[in-house]
Amino acid sequence: MSRIIVLIPPPLRPFAGGAAELAVEATTVGEALKRVGEERAALLARIMTPEGELRPYVNVFVGERNARHLDGLRTPLAEGDVVAIIPAVAGG
Amino acid sequence: MNADRFPGPARARAGKAPARLTIRLPRALRDSIVAHCLAQQPLEGCGLLLGERHGRAAHIHEALPAPNVLASPHRYEIAPETVLAADRAARASSRTLLGAWHSHPRGAAVPSATDRAEAWPDWCYLIVGLAAPQAPELRAWRVLGEDFVEDGLEIT
């Protein structure tokens, strides 16, 4: 297990007890998100579908790289990695 | 409203009197937002807001223009890499990514159906209405419960 910092974006902080970041132990992006959501069901519901997929309106970066361009939720993490949850910003 | 994105808590607040914020926007930033949107005509212009929120007031300190990756007169989208960079800049300066701004090139400064479908709850959305480009209209909105409410906008 590696210690990972997960950055919570402002629109999702109300569902994370106001936290801007959370530390978890995980080996993949998916695992890190599930750990973050373990006691925060409303937060997890906004990040992942009930089927365990990343929601389309949410991007997750490992450092500078979008996990969608890596191995998605299976992207491996190393000790000290920073995972940023980034909301899609769009409209009309 | 995208029910997928607003399960539970957002709906639970519906029915309560909306707690409106006062958005404080320096005149120079207001002018730069409008100038950027006019320069993008007939496409939608957009950007991100950095600042601080204390109680019922939000203070905008930066209005970062961002490319509209859709280059559309009807829609806007900011690349996630741009949002990531803004979030990092905000964190590095002890500020918060408070929201976003965009224009309606031929419309009023009120949320569209697309805005409703894609908005995040309790985030600040400034809309520039350019139906009359010589008299741009700027209004502030935020999703509370199931719809947008208009916040107060104070140009400082």
C-alpha cells in the first residue's frame, strides 16, 4: 500500500466534510477513490457510478496526467502520488 | 438538472429559502471578463474565478480567461488540464477555485438549459449577456437545491 494524497475540488468539498485534501492508502486510482468514499457516500456518488466507473463529468489526474489517458481506474499509484479530482467545467 | 450529478443532498435542500451570496468583483476584473467575451464573439468566451469565500460573501481576486475548447456560439467547455492548473494556482495562493464565467453571445445573462444540466451545486457562475453588445450584462448565479438562484453582484 502507498500513501496517496487526494485533492478534493471546491464543488465537492461539502461532501467531504469541507476537506480540501485527504490522505489514503491505495495502490490504484480506483482504490484511492473508493477509500476516499468509504465514509462519504455522497462524495463517492458524485465521482463514480454505482457500477464503479468514473463519472463522465469528472476527471482524475495523477500528477500532470489524466487517468483517462493512462489506465483509468486501474492506473497504478506510488508512494506520495497526488491524485486530483477535477470537475468538468462546461455549459451553454 | 442532471439528477445523476445531484443525488440526495442537493435535493434535500430544496424548499428552504435560498441563502444568497454577495459576489464582490473588482471593476478591473469585470472589465477584463467583458472584454474577453466581446473579443470571442460570435463564440462563447469563458474562464475561471479564483478568490475567497467567507460566510455570505465571495471575493473574486482573479478571473482567468480560458480557451473554449468547443469553439462554439452555443456551448463552452474548459479543458480539464486548464481547470487543474487553476486549482493548483488557487491552492498555492491560499485561494479557492470559486467558479466559472462564460458569455451568451446573443442572449441574456441568465442560465440556459445547458448551464442547468452541467452546473455544479453551490459553485459561482458569472454569465455575460451580449444580446446588446454595447451594453453587456453581467449576473451571478449558483445552483441551490434543484435550480439556479441569482446572487448579489457588487462591482467594487
